Amino acid sequence: MTLPDGDNHRLTCHCGAVELRVRLKDGFRTAGRCDCSFCRRRGAITVSVPLDGLTIVRGAADLTLYTFGTHTAQHHFCRHCGIYTHHRRRSDPTEYGVNAAAIDDVNPRDLGPVPWADGVNHPCDRPNGGT
């Protein structure tokens, strides 16, 4: 199987209550994983979307929000089926990370090897904020 063409995609949760339209920042080339305490448990592969590249088509009231630590990252989930759809990034608050596996016609296996980000040693967690 191959990945869908283009940068505009439909993303849904498992039960279908939430639907997003996303415009990928650089296609699937931005696919990545994070090993912070939350992401390594979630296990999702994310791709980058600029803030103006995400539209909630359906189900805004069906999303629930989870934050922790610095509360900069804002993780959104369907309150019915629990599927993670997207999050506002702590590493770059000007973009979202979206769940690549929730994008129509994407099988994470087709992404090949996916690089890992060092979320355990995130600059924002250092006493000087990484500056």
C-alpha cells in the first residue's frame, strides 16, 4: 500500500464522532514519534500541521483535552472512543501534531522507519527553559 497523495486529508476518530480536515506541513515527511512520558505510552506517530491547517469539521463538543507538566502541549481525544486526534505542540506551539494513523487511507506500516524525538530531555524542562 502507498500513502495518499497531496497535503489535504480527512482525519477521524474510531467511532466517527470527530472529523478533522488537515493540511500537512510537509506531507508525511514530518512523521515522528516522541519518547516523553505521555507519548511513549500513547505510541502514536504524528505528522505536522500548521495551526491554520486544521479544521474541526464535526465533533468539537466530542473532543476532550488533556495537559500535564508545563501545560503547553494540549492533547485532544474523542470522549467516546478515546482516540487521540491531535495536539498543540510544546516543541513548536505554532503547529499541531496529528495522529497519522487516524488519517483516511493511512496505515502506519507504510510510513517506514519513523524517527524519534527526545521528549524525555525536552528543552522546556530545563531550569532555564532551554535558552
